[in-house]
Amino acid sequence: MKKDRVTRWFVEPRDAQTNENAMMDLAAEAGATDDKIYRAKLDNEGEEHDVVEVDRSFVTRMENSAVKFQHHFRVFTQREGESKMRLWPFGDCKKLSQTAEVRRSQEELTRMLKRREVKT
């Protein structure tokens, strides 16, 4: 029988708009305390990151609001029994800019511009 491993989730802000202070406030709102804030935590490639440990639902909320609020962050995971965290490959916020809503808006804008060109 496969043993269920516990996964810990970490979020790292990537730019000034999603700066460290805002991330710390958000993490506090999500229940993170001082013992959940890590400075210079090593990943599996030996790089240091300032991260906040959060639960999976907080990562989901951040991903859902990333495009709307222009948050840029990276997500790391650390599985039980592993010593270093790993970059979560599904948390690339650059891909979030191509959500269905953004694609729909781009298509509508293209249609509007084509109609304008036809009229002139």
C-alpha cells in the first residue's frame, strides 16, 4: 500500500508589486505565523529563496487572482522526508496570462478592430 506523503507549500514573491510586505500580510491572513516565514531557504538546486509556508488553498487563491491583480510569484513544494524544496512546475504564473478570459477579451478586441478597419 502506498504511503501518503505530506506536502508543504511555499510562496515566493517575484517583483515589487507582489513585494515581500504584501506577501507577508497575505500569508498572515491565510494563517501563516513567524515560524512559517523562511529567509534564504535552499531549493534542490542550492539557490536561496525568501518564502512563506502556506496551505494549498492559499496557493489556489493566489493563482486565481494572479492575472487580475498582476501578482508574480513562484510556488515551491517540499514533500515529507525531503530536505530541500522544489519549484512547483504547475505554478508558472506566466502561463496564467493566457486564461480563457484573457483569450476571449483578445479575440473580442481583434474583432472590434477589424470592424473599425472595414468601416474606414
